[in-house]
Amino acid sequence: MKVKTLLYYFIFVFMMSLSSCDNNAIFDESVVIPNASWDNKKSPYFDVAIDDTLSNHIFSLNIRHLENYRYSNIYVFLHTTFPNGNQTHDTIECLLSYPDGRWMGKGSGSMRSCNIILNKNLRFPLKGTYHFEIEQAMRDNILNGITDIGLRIEKDI
């Protein structure tokens, strides 16, 4: 009986430690790319409510891909619509492998996950809802091997 109680205690502590590691994230969502085939006509989007215009934020993309992805990088267009309707468009190159061919990020099996920091000191100029759209910008109309694309915003403390 004591062993079972001790086991439950360790599981509880482990779960609490996992949940407490991420308390600075104000947004962290990903979209699954069906069949790991990202069509350049289908752009995942995220609507993020921002109420803090004073703090610095870490703004990053989360990319999951298969190890048989044929490129060492990925180009994306990031389209941002501000709460006042103004828009910006950025072209971003995300490196997924080192020059020697080893994959960056974390992985197990045939899957790799990369968190690519785009801005470490982002200050949102306006309160309100920001609309972020991520479009794949590679030469392939259908980009095979990308399984998930996401956006992460956390307070920089």
C-alpha cells in the first residue's frame, strides 16, 4: 500500500513540475498539417489577444517535421494584422539542420520539433487581437514532411 501511495505522489510531483515550467507563455498553439503535406494555398492562422503593451515578449515559431523532410530549412511568410487593421508581411528563413546535416531541435523516432525564436524583445504596440497567418514560402506548392506549425508568445522576465 505504501509503494502505491509513493508512486502516486511522484506522479503528482512530476506532473506539477511539467505544468510549472511554462507559466510565462501567454500563447502557445499549433496546427496539424494534414498528411504532413503543407499546401501553399492553406495558411494556418492564430488570433492572439494582447493586453500588455509594456512588457517584452519572446516571439517564436514551433515547427514539427519528419526526418525525411528533404530540406535543411523552411521559408515562411508571416502576415500580421494589428488590432487597428494595419498589416505587415515578413519573409522568414527557419534553419532546421546544422551545416553537417544533423537535425536541430528535439526529437524521437522520425519526428523533430524546433522552437525558432524570431524576436526576443517584442513589445506589442497596441492592445487588442492580433491575427498571425503563416504561409509556407518554399518552391514546392505542396511541401511534404512538415507535420505541425505553431506560434508561441511568452513574457520575457
